[in-house]
Amino acid sequence: QFNAKKEQLKALAHKADEYGWLPKDGKKGQDEETVMSCREILQKLDDDKLVIGVIGQMKAGKSTFLNAFAFGDEVLPAATTPMTASLSVITYGEKEEVVAEFYSPAEWKEMEYRAAQEVEDEYADDPETLKIKAARELVQKAARLGSSLHSLLGTTRHDKVDQLTEYVGADGRYVAITKAVTLYKNMESLRGVEIVDTPGFNDPVVSREARTREFLSKADAVLLLLYAGRPFDATDREILFKTVGSAGTGRVLVGINKHDTVTRAKYGERMSEEQLIEYVKQEMKNASREEGNNSLNELLKDITPIPLAAEMALLTLIPREKALSSEKWKAIYQHYSDEFDTSDFDELRKWSRLDRMATALGDVVNKEKASILFRKPLNSIMAAGQNKLNACIAEMKQAEEAKKNLDLSKDDLEEKKEDLAKAKRNVNRLIGHLSNGINEKIFDKKIKLRNAIEDARDNAFKEMERDIEKFGFFDRVKQNNLYPKLRNHAEKAYKSARRSHDEYQYSARKVIRKVVEENLDDINYKLYTYLDDFDAIDMIRSLKEKILFSTECAEREVPAFSDKKDSVFFITFTSKEETSQAVEQFKREFPVKSLAEDCFSELPKIVDDVRKGIVEEIIDPLGEL
């Protein structure tokens, strides 16, 4: 549905271009500054992708869910160990292939350094010990590559889809040195979509963990998969609040996989789906209260977890002959048939609840992402059409007035000229009131926005200072743990500032439109007072529409922190003093002023549009007839 809407909008852009509505690249007129060209519209629609992140513990069934949801067949192999899991991206490609990105020599050196560290207790499960053990496993697995290891580091490898297990399978030849894998499939449902299967977050390689967080920060939706046998345990809680919370993700969905192990349990306590949902909701509510993460609490408060059975869903989607001929799938089919008292594949599909999850993800896509992605191109086309309509109305009105003037005496023409001069003076005075009125209405919003952006910056700065103090002396291992924390604080600050910017921009637009409508009504009354034989209603209405579209088209996309590759937090330092100086630099360079001013920067243009639309396009042409 998302891609169908995108194609419809592309067709509309081509048609608008064919009729001459849209400006040509590099040839935009003054009225077309906010109108995108056909090429710009198509490029925006092609470049902007829907990003869905899938996270969860090992054995929660992520690979099985993705096989069912994205492919309807077995494509992704069974999960690797937490130590070797790489970041996997699934997206559309005309050529079906696997593209594997290997660690750089510097990253591998870091891995070897960590693997050589001593651990006090081999059975401890603290983050630092787990990272050391993970690094050891990767270095040991890489030994099988022999002399080719160092020639592979820092390279990218293209391979056939059926070789995917060599890069992400537990015993894959290249799994130890694979940092990330992109799987390109020629499936229309994946066009314009990226599905990100994330590894664990106690990652021995800082750059891979940072890449995962970067993906999550840009995700339009994140799906957290829980295992129904132990839903929302301590590990799930850490993933949600420490990982998703720090990444500043926009939307969170929760799935409870393998629900049949609880809802159809033959041994132990059985729960209904409703009881399972309520249990997880209550656990999330309790955790939210204890964690005190306000932004994430807001995201979670209206979430209703969705029970599902990914393996059963996949059973109903794979080719029927495969399901009935493979020993593995025959056993799975028999198991679910007995459990749900039906051998009908459609019934089993219904019990899997995959359609509920697909609908929930679809709502995020179609109601939220689509509205954001499609709004600017659509408004641009509408604004172009409005410009054409305005020009036609103006020409018609001027032709009507020219015809009337032919029947007027010289004295009547002089009187009309004086009325036009009075109308122009009064309209200019009202336009001055318009500018003052808007400024008065949004003055308080400007101050509140600036304060909100400063608060986001200052809170991040305090957290950074606290973390630096906690780490005390610096060694390489401690640096590797500290810098992701500093980057996360910076990411959260940018995310919070962007959210405040968008909220106040939306609020300011509502105020501006209301003030403009009221003032244009006053202007229309003045025009009627002095030019009682001239009907300006259609032109005023068109002007209102133009301003409405121009405020929509003027929406600015604030860059994410992850786009700022020149940030001090994409560099590492060797001392506590240097790191503290970098944090001070972050505070100094945080774009408080530019974000606050950008939010209201369209105001002068709105006033100019009103002046041009009334004085230059209505009153002045009437005086020349």
C-alpha cells in the first residue's frame, strides 16, 4: 500500500509537469521558490526509505519472524550466537545479492586488543566480561581464514543470496569478520523499505554498536520481539530502556512471539492471549515508572503488545509442497495441527496473528511515515496548481475591470483612481498590523522553543560530565566504553531539540494561518469599502490557499546528529582533559539559535506574499487599466 501510494504520487508529478505546472530545474520564478520540480519530487520519493528495526533477545524468533513477514519462505538462516551476530539490512534490489562489509584493519586491531584482556571470572555476565569473551570467540573463528584474513579486512564482498549463511550463519566462513550484511531481494514489497535485523548491544566493536544505534535512531518503527515463555524479563527491559531509549526511536511496537507456548500450554500455567497482553503491559508500565525515561514512557503508554507465532505463520506461507514433504516442516505442521485442533492452513495462519502485526506496522507506514514523506511533494504539486489558478483568476478579474472602465466617464475614472489610492494605503496599514499580530502571537512560542532546545543541550552536557567523572583515569578499554555513551547523550539531545522544533513549528503554523485568515477578511472588507464594484472574494480565497500551501512546503527537515560527521564525538581522545574539552565544544556548537530561528523563518515571506497578492496583483493592476 505504501509503495502503491508512492507510485500514484509519481504519476501525479509527471502529469503536473506535462501540463507545465511545475518549474524546471534552475528556472524557478519568485512564486515557485517553495515548489519542487518534477525531478526533485521523484528524487525525494526514491531516496526516502521506510526503516523498520527488529530487536530482541537471541531465541526470540527474529529470523523466523523476518522470514515470514518479509519473504514468506526460509531465506535468513537460524540465529548465530550473540557473539557473532552482525547487523543485517534487508531491502529491494533489481539484482538479488548479498553485500557483506568486513571490519576495517583498525577495528580488527581493536578486536584483538580486547580479546587479549584478562577476565576475573569466566562465568561473569557483566557487559565488559561479555565483550571480552565475544572478542575472543570472533578472533578464534577468524583463524580459519588463515593468511587471507588481513587481505579481506576493510573490503566489501558481493555474493549470491544462497551464500548468505557464509556471512551470518553460526559456522559461516566469514561470520567472524562480517560487520554488516545487506540482503537485496527483487520483491516489490521491499521497494523503498529497509528492514534492519540488529545484533546484541554488548558489542565488542564500538563502531558496529554505534552503527546499530544510528540505524535505530533513524527507524520509523522498532519492533521489540519478546519470548512468551519469559515475556519482558530483565534482558528485554534493558534492551528497551537502555538501547531503544538512548537511540531516540520514534515508534515502538511490541510482539510476544511463540504465544502458543503459553496460551496453548499443556504443562504449567496456561494464560489466555488477553492475560498475556495485560501481563506484559503491566510489566512495561512498572519498568517505565522505575526507569523514569519520560520520552520513552510517552511512547509506551498506549502500546498494546501483539501475541504472534512466527514459526506457525511461516509454515502457512512457504510453498505447500515444501511444508508437506520436508521432514522438518511435516513435524512442525503436525505439532501445530494437534495444538490448535485444525489441519487447515488458513486457520493456522489466523491463529499465528501475523496479520495483526502486519496491520500494526502498516498503520505506522501509511498513517505516519506516508503522511510525512508524501506531504511535501503533494503540497508542492498543489501549490503549483494554486499558482496557475491565481494567475487565471487575476487575468479574468483584470479583463472584467478593463471592460467596465470603457463605460466610465473621465470624472468617474478619477474618482476610482482616488479610491484605489485610499484602498492601497489602508491595505498597507492592515498588512503592517498582520506582521505585528503574528509576532505578538508567536513571541511566547519563540522563547519557549529556545528554552526547550537549551534544556536538551544542558541535560546532555550534565550527563556527559557525570559519565566522564565516573570513568576516572583513561585506558583504551574505558575509552571504548565511554564514547558510545557520549554519542548517545548527544543523539538524545538532537532528537529532543528536533522534536521541540517540529512541535513549535506545527503550533506556530496554526497561529499564523488563523491570524492571516482574520487579516485577509479585514482586507477584503476594506477593498469592498473602496471598490464596491470589484469582487475580490475569489482572489482572497486563492491567496489564503496559497499561503496555506506555502507554510506546508516551507517545512524544514532538521538534520539528525548521526548526519553530523564533523561532530567531536566521531573522534576519540587520549585524555580526560581532551574529552572534557570536546564536551564543552559540543555545548558551544549546539545549534540553539539556528534551530529556534529556523522554526519561524517563513514569517517575512508570508507577509510579503500577502502584500504582493493584494497590492501588486490586485490594486496596482487595476490602476493601470
